[in-house]
Amino acid sequence: MGKRILFFLLTNILVLTTIVIVWSIISTFFEIGAIESGGTINFVPLAVFSIVVGFTGSFISLAMSRWIAKKMMKVKVLDPNGALSSQERAVVEKVHRLSRAAGLTHMPEVGIYESPEVNAFATGPSKKRSLVAVSAGLLNVMDDDAVEGVIAHEVAHVANGDMVTMTLLQGVVNTFVVFFSRLAAIIASRFVREEMQTVVRFAAIIIFQILFSILGSIVVMAFSRYREFHADRGGADLAGRDKMAHALRSLKAHVNRANVGGRRNDDAAIQTMKISGKGGVAKLFSSHPDLDERIARLEQR
């Protein structure tokens, strides 16, 4: 799930920033959408503007999520009716079997991407238009039961509608980001000469928006960690608790092997897994809980 959240957050920030830049230029040129008059801030128009832009940005990000994931990761989409290798056929069959068990009426697209990392992700704008992709590294490192547990976890994300709920949460976060970034920019512009206020305000909006977006991602990441526990439970229901727990233990064993000799910070595969434990401030920006905690919660069921 780490990758789908990363793609979604980056796309959201880019889309949101683009919308605000374009609107700022248009509103300045045509003198429309004023949120300040006579030195007084018009909070109602600002709030309406923030809601519209905030949710528009998040839903555009959702609509682009599957396409962005395919392009950035160079995912090879597997045609169930085409010529596939035995390994590719096994992945498609697992995804489809687990999807039917989850009650999905439309099978997700299935893909494999070439990477040494041990990872998988699910994304897409809806249950009808979803994608489940696994890395070549995961297929090469894990045994069949562990692969099934990982795929069950990703299918559970699709069945739970996690991308939609994430989008709604991101829309709320975006609303606050847009509102407070423009409010802060207006206040900042009042500390410069009048002829410089438009330029300063424009630049401040972009700076504050990116800053507040990063801070807002703490809320999104906290929700992501919560959904990981939920997807673990869903994966256990689909593939069996033993296979789900085995998948998590296999991930932990791979992390431990890669960390031997102090190579943790240099191992690109581990850094992209988004599953190793983090502490302190870094934990706030982690999309996944610690593996030990995930295993413990799963075993407590």
C-alpha cells in the first residue's frame, strides 16, 4: 500500500498546486473571485473556494491514480486471455480467485513490474477500475503461500474501497490546506509595500500550500496505518490467517536479512517497501505500522 499512498499524495499535491496557480492567475487578470475587500477577509467565499478546490484536487488525483501507477512503475498489465508464463498465470489466478472470494464482481487489472524490491500495491478510482500489481522481487523472494497472503492483503484494500475513503479524507485535508495557505498568504502580504503585495501573496500561497500539504499528510498517513491493520484482517479472511501471518513474517525476515551489516539506509529495496519500523517524527510520515505490531495484532484475533 505504501506506493499507492505515495503516488496519490504526490499527484494530489501537484494537481492541487496546479489548480491554485491557474486560478490565481485567472482571478488576478480578470479581477474575479475576490476574497479580500477593504482590508477585510471574506471568509465565506474563501471557505467555498477551499472546499471546491480541495475536493476537486483529490478526486482528480483518484481518477489519475491507476494511470500514474502504471506509468511510474512501468507495470506490465497481464491479459488473462493472452499468452502468459506459468508465474504470470499463477499471479492472475490468485488475484481473481481472492477477488471473487472478496465479493468483487469486476476483476482488478493484474500487473507485474520489474524491481528488486519486495512489494505489491493496489490502486484505482473504484472497485470496477482497480489494479493489483506485484514486483518481480516479491515473486522471486517469497514462497507461494506468502505471495498469496500479500495479494490477499491488496485485494482486501480494493474490496474495502480504501482509495475512495482516502480520497474523501484527502479532500477534507485539502480544504484546510487551501483555506489556511491563502489566509496565511494574505496576512504575509500585508507586511510588504502595496505594489509588492500581489507578487508576495502569489508566492506565499504556493509556499504555504506545499508546507501545509506536507503537514496534512500526517493525517493521511495515520489513516493509512489504520487501514493497513484492517487490510491484514481482510487478507486473513480471504487467504487464511496462517498465510497472512506467514506473509508478514516473510517480509520481516527479508527486512532483517537486508539490514545485516548496517546496510539499512543503503538498501533501495528496503526503503521502497515502506514496511520497516520507524520511530520518532519519521513514524508520523510512515504509511505502514511496524511489522511486529501488525503480526501481533493478527495473532491476537
